[in-house]
Amino acid sequence: MKRLIAFILSAAIICTPISALAAPTQQDVEQSKQELAQTTQKLKDIQSQIDKANEELTINQALLPQREAEYKAAKKLMGKRVRAMYMMGQTSALEYIFSAKSFSQMLSNVASIRYVYASDNQIVEKADTAKKELEESTKSIQENQKKLQQQKEEITKLQQTQQGKLTKQLSELSAQASSAGTFSVPADVSSIAASNSPKVEKFIQIMVALCNDNSHGYSQANRWGPDFDCSSSIIYSLRMAGFSINANSTHDLGAALQSAGWVRVSSPQRGDIMLDPSSHVELSLGGGTSAGFHTNRGHPETGDQTGTEASVGTSWRSYPQYWRYAGQ
């Protein structure tokens, strides 16, 4: 029976499928960026607390000698008065009390002697309390500093791990982007890319052809073909037209365009790229029209299921950046 159970377990282990690690998507990258940003903010908050603790400790350490001196001075003063009272002796104290000319003055003299003793003792106790409170506060700050430093080290390690993860994801996405174009493309796109027309005109024609071909839908999970999102469609079309664009998303597209000879302009015309680095990008076709990939319309399956996931028509919105190719 034991052999039979062992055989069944072995077979189950052998037959269990091991799924390959999926390549990162742009959504994975954005999630990693968000996590890294949150961790970086935590690190800044911890550092602010450490800086505040350092300031408080500096103040306390500066006050400690003063509190110590006040305590010693109070004890010294009390000691002097005790010695003076001792030198006077009980006789002098009694003489002072009974030298009163009335009963009320005698009570007043008794109260005066008690007040001197009590007042001196209160001064010493107050100075001692202030000194001890400052010492305890200093100790508490130092303990808090240690805890904050430990938290900083832990968060720094987490930040390094997240940064490494993001770097790897970006590298893998870059590799995907570099190999974009290996999938089957429509003949008209291939012929456009092989034509002798200027690069910007090729870019326009390829982008329009992609938007008008319903075999290409909107997707962020499979954004390098056959589906695209807003930025991958622009990047793919630029590369197919002969531009060397080292970008993965709207976030780094502006810098890549600048490196490839594109310049910022104040208003768009046909062939310009309309870019919002934080969210979206389209190709301007002039006259308030554009070509771009926008949303999957609730259809995650491959291809444009509604004919509106990508479109050629009225521009969706205004943009903070407009890029125009300055080369030939």
C-alpha cells in the first residue's frame, strides 16, 4: 500500500504542469513604479522623522549641562543655608521665634523658618526633576533614533529590491519592443514600410493602416502585436517607418523622440505626435483629427471587436506636448 501511495504521489508531481513565467506587461511596470514610489515616499517620511529626532537630541544635549548646573547650584545654596542655620543653632532659632512682640508675630517667625527650609527643598527638587525629565527625554529620543534607523535600513532594502524588479521588467519590455514587428502585418503596412516615401509620411500611413485594421485591437497585456495600446502603436509605427525610437511608454517617449531628431512645437499639424507623458499619445492628422489606439471597449480578446478601439477621426483631447520631426 505504501508503495502504491508513493507511486501515485510521484506521478502527480511529475504530471503537474509547471507554468512558465509570463513576460511583464506595461500594467506590471506601472504597478512596480507605483510600489517603488510609495516605498520612496516612506523612506522620505522616515528620513524626516530621523532629522527631527536629530534636532531634538541636539537641543537636549545642549540643555543637559545647564540643567545639571542648575541642580548643583540649588543643592549648594540649600547646603549653605543649612550650614548657616546649624551655625546659628537651635538657641538662635528659638530666640528668633520668641523675640516676637506678639503671638501673631511669633507664628509669623515660625512660618518664615519653615518657608526657608521648604523653599530651598522645592528649588532642589524642581531642578532635580527638570534634569531627570531631560535625561529621560534624551534617552527616549535615542531609542527612537535606533528604531527609525532600523526602519530606514529595511525600507532601503525594499526600495533596492523594487528598483531591481522594475529595471528587469523595463529591460524585458525593451526586448519585447525591440522585437516588435515579428508578427504578421497586413500587406499594405509592409509595402508602406518598404516604400521610398519620406519617413514621416511612412509613419502616418502605417499608423492609419493599423488603426483601420480591425485585426489589431487595444490591449496593454499584449501591446506589441497583434494588439497595441496608445504608445506601443506609435512606437511600432515609427520603427516600421525607419525611426530609431528607444522607448516603451508615454513616460519615456518624449526623450526618445528628442534623441531621434524630433522637436517640441506649440501647435500640431499633420505628422506631429501629440503626447501627454502621464497618460496618452496620438498621431495628429491635422485639422483637429488624429489616429490612435484608445481603449478595449470592454473586449479583452484579440482584435478590434467594435471597430472603435483604435480610430482615425476627431482628436480625443488636447495635449501638453506636440512633437515634430526636424529631419528629412
